[in-house]
Amino acid sequence: MSDAAPAHAPRIERAGLSGRLRPLIPWLLVPAAILLGYLGIWAQASWPLLEPVLNEDGTLRTRVFDLAPFDVRLSSWLTLTVSGLAMGMMIFVMASGLTLVFGLMDVINFGHGAFVAIGAFTGITVLLAFPGLAGAESLAANLALVGLAALAAMAVTGLLGGLFERIIIRPVYGAHLKQILVTMGGLIVAEQMIHVVWGPSEIFIARPEMLKGALTFHGAAIETYRLMAVGLGLAIFLAIRAVLRHTTIGLIVRAGVQNGEMVEALGYRLRLVFVGVFIAGSALAGLGGVMWGLYQEVVTATMGAEIMVLVFIVVIIGGLGSVEGCFLGALLVGLTQNYVAFLEPKAALVSDIALMVLILMWRPEGMMSAGGRR
Amino acid sequence: MTAPRSWLLIAVVAVILAALAAAPFLFPGVRAMDTAARICVFIVLAASYDLMLGYAGIVSFAHVMFFGMGAYGVALASVHLGREAPGLILGAGAGMAVAVVLAALIGLFSLRVRAIFFAMITLAVASAVAVLVSQLSGLTGGEDGLSFQIPRALSPSAAYLPDPLPGLDPAALPGVVFGDAPMESLFSEVRANGKLAAYYLVFASMLVLLALMRRLTVSPFGTVLQAIRENEFRAEAIGYRVVRYRIAVTCISAGIAALAGALYAVWLRYVGPDTVLGFPIMVDLLLMVVIGGMGTVWGAVIGVTLFMLARGYLQDLMAAAQGAVAADLPALAVLLEPDRWLMWLGLLFILSVYFFPAGIAGRLKSGR
């Protein structure tokens, strides 16, 4: 009887090289962007050298081989790269919550920018409340103060996020049109409330004493604050990744992003998880707001709405619902903006849009689309 | 269509349109006529936005950008081609063409994948264009904008009749009835100059475009849009190409918005980033359409009129209320600061999305 069934030896083929490389492409884009930035800066330095010169005997000589030495603008490139990474990290901190909230519950929050602005104002208020600590020439005191400001901002925006979820978003689950309108209304009201609480004008702020200066490295001036922002952003990214990959709650969140109904059918209360993610995302937006405010050294009520433009671009090119895509997208946007602003200032205005168009032409769902739905 | 007819809604819209038709003769003064012309322009803009938002269920944040393209088209044509009408029409047409092409591109990019991308991408593109316009000062005049000339026939210096036409001044009525103001103060004079002609150009264009949009919404095309809004999968399953319909309505709506922008430019004889581009106008537009009522052209008429009047009177009202409570409740007085009027409209906006998704027009229609 046994030989009635043919011998069956299933074999799992190993994916080919291109198949294995495919998921890695987005990760390679960031180094590629850094390299391209370097090439661009070098090419711009070389450009005038390509013009033909007049020899003494009256003939024209082209100097194709007299290109600029490769280290000609290494310092500018280094400065730009660090500031691009810093900017990208800050955008990532603000955008991470938004992308998870969307992935988990299909909720798009146009009011996310309000948390950025409120976080920035709260943090600045704390900073201004302790001029002694801000002026002290001690890194520990300065960092303690910034940490305190960040914690205060996260507490306030986390709390507001909980309220926002309960009051504004809960009644409109499942209806995108209403979500967009209502959260936009929430943004308008929040902006006006900032005017009520903090007054109608912008607030200028100086960074704490020890975060003001710049390091010099290979002739490049690198602001300490930017290095700090890069470190903090990277730490937050790794922390989110660790939580998502190695904890039970992270498992539920990832499963929820992939197929929420199934997770609910297994008995998990995804709503509750969602509220938690929403609060955490709002707190992160507040933290991002403090970082951004200190970076710009000015906070305005409309900063949330302004930064939302970048945040949306990042979330779209990363792929809605994917934290890693959001991280890579943020770095790409930050780097592109800094390099392009250096090479051709006017083009910087549309460089984000161009980047978005290119990436959407390549992958219409974004670099790493996470949701299994729709 | 078997929509229940509501005489109340028809009456309100008819009163508004009649008041706009007679505005120069009913409300004397440059300011009143200016407000009436703005209401006309924004009715077109809001109704075209409602084609997307209310009928097709697509949220766009670039509608004011399309509006600005029409306006800048007219302005640039006047600056470079001269003030004659054919040039301005060409400019308006060019602005409209750019708007339609851009709308089609954005639609192709975002609506193909997920409708929700559209809202985010339009927001990004609109803000980039607004920044671009204020930065390219050589072409667009930058933050200062462009002042330009319109055909002589529409400018205040053109006189059509030797004698002024008779008009009314209702504001003098209390003085005549209760006071001892002379009967003559009830009448005003309206000069038949180019400004009046410009007003009626704007008004007539508004009527034509409004009728066109109304016609579109009750056509099979409009019905399919509503079907898509109500159930995308079902519409697709029946055999309608959802993406094509969505892109088509986006293009039509962008084109009409550009025309509204051209009218606005002709009326103001000025364009600038703060008047025809920019996010604050977009927010105003959202408030107008949602409070007035999504999904009906008449909602736009009501919403715009109400918003424009509220902008003027709400602030006065708030100032009065603030004065009344300032002594006893300083905390409340801060909230009633006239500059905070947008906050109250924002709250009204949120409440109307929750509780009256059909807006004022919907309420009037259902007869309650």
C-alpha cells in the first residue's frame, strides 16, 4: 500500500541572490544617499575646473583630468551629513507614532502636529523656568534640564494624546473622511489653545550652555546638539525596534498591524493596545517637538502644522505602518534636504516632493509596506 | 433623484442669491460690494471643493493651490501680455491647464494606491508650491505678490451711464423710522462704472459655474461618484473604474477652482501668497464646506455666506462678550479674545462633523 503514494520530499528552495537582496534595498538607500551627496558636492567643486582655459599661445585647453581632489569639500560634506542625520532622526521621532497608529488601527491623525507644537512649548517653558541650570557650565546640569523638559513634554502630550484619542478619534473609527476632518479640526483648536496659553507670538530660546558649541573634526564644525540628536534618535529607534521584536506587547502590535481582526479573534483587546500606542506616539511627538524647538531655537504655534508636511512625506515613503520604513524615510528626507540645500538652495524646496515621487514610482505602497490589509 | 424637496433650503439659497444679485443696490459702499464679490468667488471655490469632498469622498489639501494657479495665471498674463481681455483669458486658461495637469498627476500617484495617500500628498505638494511661489520672487513677486491691471471696461474709471442709478440704504431705516432722519437718506446712488461691471461679471460667472456643477452632480457621473463614496468595492464590482472616476472629479474640481481663482484675481487686481495660496485659506475652505453641508452644492452657498458674515460679526460679538465677562471671569475672557474666533469655529467644525455630517444644508433639507 505504501508505494501507492509517490515519494514526497518537499524542499524549500533558498531564495536567489536578488530575492534575498530585495528587502535590503531600502537599508542600502541611506548609505547610497550619503555617497551621492558626497559625489554631488565633489562634482560641484570640480565643475568650474572643467571650463576650457586659454593657453598662452591662444589655443583652448580643456582640463578634463584636473578634477578637484577627492577631499576638497570633505568638511562641508561631513557637516551636512551630520545635520541631515540629525534632522532625519528628529523627524523619525515625530513620525514613528503616526505610522504605528495608522498601521494598527487604520487611523490617520492629521492632528499629530499639535502634539509636536504643544510638546515644544511645554519643554521650552520648563527650560525657561530654570535659567540657572541652562546657564550652568556643566554638561550634567544641562542634560538634566533638557531631560526634565523632555519628560514634562512627553507627560503633557501623552496625557493629551489619551484625551484626544478618547474625545476626538474614538467616535470616528473606520471612517477615513471623518477622521481627516475631525483631526484637522483638532489641530485648529489646539493651535488656538497654544495662543491662549502661551500668547500669540513665537518664543525664542537659547540652547543650554554646554549644548551650544561645535566640535571640530577633520576641519568640519559639527554642532554638539546635532550629535546629541542623532544619538537620541538612534537610541529611540533601537528601543522601539527592541520592544516590537522582543516583547509580547510588541508581538501583539506587529500582529495587529498585519491582521488586526485575527488578533482580536484570538482574544486580545486590540483597542486597549491601540490606546497605549496612541499615547506613546503622542509622547514621542512631544519629545520630537522639544528636540525640534531646541534645534530651531524658536517655537511657534504653527510649527506643528509645518513639520507635519515632512512627517507625512516620511510616513508615505516609508510605507504606512512600518517603523523601519519610517526611520529610513526620515533619514533619506533629512539627508536629501541638507545636500540639496547646499548644492542648489532653490531646489531644496521641492527636493522632498521629488524624493517622494521617485520612491512612489519605484514602490507605490512605500519602501516597506507593513499592513497586510486592503 | 428622489431627494426630498425642502422649500426651506430652496428659500434660504434663493434669498442668498437674490441678495448677491442686488448687492450693489441694497448695500451701499465699497466694502459691502467687496464682501459680496468675495462671497461669489468663494461659493464657486467651495462648491468645486465639495465635488471632491462631499460627492467623491476625497480629501484634498491642495484645492487652494489650484485656486492660486488660476489667479497667478491671470496676474502673469496681465503683467506680461498687457491688460486686454484676450490675454487675461489666455492666462486663466493656462492656469487652469496647469491645475488640471497637476491634479491628474497627483491623482495618478496617490489615488491608484490608497485614497488616504491623496490627503497627505496634496498637503505636501500644496505647501511646497506655496513656499516656491513666495521664494521665486522674480516671477511671482514673492511675498509682496503682484498688482496688475485688468481691462479698462472693468476698472473703476470706466463710466457707462452719465447719471448714477438709484439704490437703497437699509442701514438708515432705523434712523428714519425711530429718529428724525430725512426720507432721502434711505436712498443711495450707485455709479454705473467698471467696478459694477466687474461685480456682475463675477456674479454671472458664479451663477453659470454653479449651474454647471449642479448639473454635473445630478448627472450619471455624479451618481457614480456618490456610489463610490458609499461603497468603493461595490462600485468596482459593478464595473465602474473607481480610480478613473476619482481622477476625473479631481481634475474637474481643480479646473473650476482655477477659474474661481481667475475671477478673484480680476476682482482684486492683486495676487499674493496670503490672499490666494496658503494653508489658512484652506482651513477656511474646509470650515465653509463642512459647516455649510457636504454633498450638496447649496451647502457651499450657505456655508460661504455664513462664514464670511461670521468672520465680520463673530469677532464683534466676541469682543462684546469679552467686555461683559472681563471683570468677573478673567479666564473666560481670554477665550473670548476676538483673535480666537477661529478656535470657536474649529469647535463648531468638529461638532458638525460628529453631529451634523450633512451640515446646515442637510438640516434644512430634512426639514428640522
